[in-house]
Amino acid sequence: MNNFKCFIIFFSIIFFSSGCSNNSPSINTLKKVDYSILQKSAFFNKKNSSFSIDSMNNKLYIQLNFKIDDLKKFPFPINTKYNDTLFKTAFNFDFFNNGQLIFSNYCSLKNTLRWVTDSSNLRNRLHISSDTINLQNDNNLQIEIPFYAFHNLKKGKQTIELAISQTVFTNDSYQKDSSGKYYRLYAVKPLLNARVKFAIDVPEIYKSIIYGQGLVLRNDSTFSPAGMDNTLWKSSYPDIYWTIRYPTNEYYAQTPYEPSTDRYTEQDTFNLYHYFKNDSIGLGVFDHDDLSRDDFLGSWQGPLKVLEKKECTQLKFDNIKSFDIKIKEEGIIN
């Protein structure tokens, strides 16, 4: 699959959210990760923000809260032409080890903005960009990163540096230029930046390669794919894509969708990074919809060893007549 720039905004499991998430783990179940501050800007202080790092079940939780103590004293940029104050900004998170950027397949696996491509040498760095938040309001940014994202680091204790950066402000206003096109107001003004250091114990990480070799939907007296999508402009057949869940209850990766069909014919390859030799995965098949929630077509769950036994395994489940899959085990990689 192509590599994509990692703008992680929304997934089945959510990594960033404005405001507190009801799905956040209980603070009593988390293990505090000690960190030291290497650098921070003047406004990245206890009056304006709070920061914490925790871990649980092979996951790292990084939480950044903003509550600007005095909005009048905070130097938000002002567009002098329109006299608009720019309250909104976004944050970037970059991870380093031994002074070097950490590279990982994590972002390309998690990215769902499939029309955004990045061909630069940095496309596979472990980099996360938040959604835009309004600093007038209390905001909570939470990053949830599984330890398999650090699959290029050796197992055992590793020292990580996290760079948090913010550069551009904007607001909700749109202005019209001389040609009649609308544009938003922007200003480059980095005010909230920091760099912290912490250590984690990277577990053994296994790698298996998943080869998706196509699927066909049922078409019988109990289920027909015809008419699933009602539209005037194309076939009424579903726009099929499939997903991997790892652990079995969490989103891991997905394919692009194949439009207006009763079968998915693309050949997809995914690297699966996991913690145990005899792990299990989940598969899901869906009908993509631009205007509403995607329709569920079927799901399967089972151990990797079942799928490793044959050159190709043909699964049958729910509304799926056949799902052809192959898995190759590569063992521990760190």
C-alpha cells in the first residue's frame, strides 16, 4: 500500500479529541511515566497547560490540557486588516531516540485520509498532528500510541524524546479575495512549544505479513448486495473496503474502497506488528458511505496460526461468500 502523511484526526478508536473522552482509561488503572522537561516556551507553563504521560497494556497515553489563565494577556495574533483575533491552532508531536527521529509504519497504517500523499523522506517518521483546537476554551488533547509503533527500536528500556510544536493560528472567519474566492485568516506565531524526555520498556514485537487476495459478497435469498447504495449517478452496489483489528477489538488498518461492486479485487499487503506469537486478529468488511455511517457487511475473528497454515485461506462469514487471505510469519524483529 502507498505511504500517507500522518494526519491522524479520526478513527474508530480516537487518538485526539477536544474535551474529555468518555472512552479514556480510568486514571486509577494507568501507570505514571516519569519525564523531564528539556525545553519549553514561556507560555507553555502551569498557568496555561498541564501535561502527563502514562502507560497501560502496551500503550502510551500522552495528555496535554490547555486552559489559558488570562486570555487578555496571552499574545494571540491579530489580523490588523479585519481586526480579527486568531484563537485556533494545532499541535505536532514528533518522537526521537538517541537524537534521531523515530521511523515507523504506524502513521501509514493508521491514516484514513487516503487522498493525502507524502513522498518525502520523512513520510514514515513517528509524527502525529492534532486537529485544530480553540484556545479560548478548555481543551484536552490525548494521544494513545501502542508500543508496536516503536517496532524499529530494540526491546528493553529505551529513552524517548517528544517534541511538541505549534506554529500557525487561525479562526473561523472567512474572507473574500478580489477574485471572489473565500479564504481563512492565518498567522505564523509559535507560542506553545516544548520538548520532554522519558523512558519506556519496549516489549518484544513480532511481525507478520497479511496478504488480502480479494473477497466476494453473498448473493442469495437472504442477502443481495444490489440496491445497498441508492444513487442517481452510479451503480447501487456497495463501495467495499475491509479492515484489520488488532488487538481484536481495536482498529489497526484498512484498505481503500472499491466502488459499486459485489466483490473486492484489490491485492493488499499489510505489516502486522504484534506482541505474541499466537496472537489473534479481527477482520471486518464494510460498505463505504460519504453521507452517513458505513454499513457493516461482516466480521471474522481468530488466531494467526490458523491463517498461517495454508498458502491461502478462504474464509466465509456473515454476508461474505469468500474472503481470501494469506499470512506469513516473520518472527521477533527487535
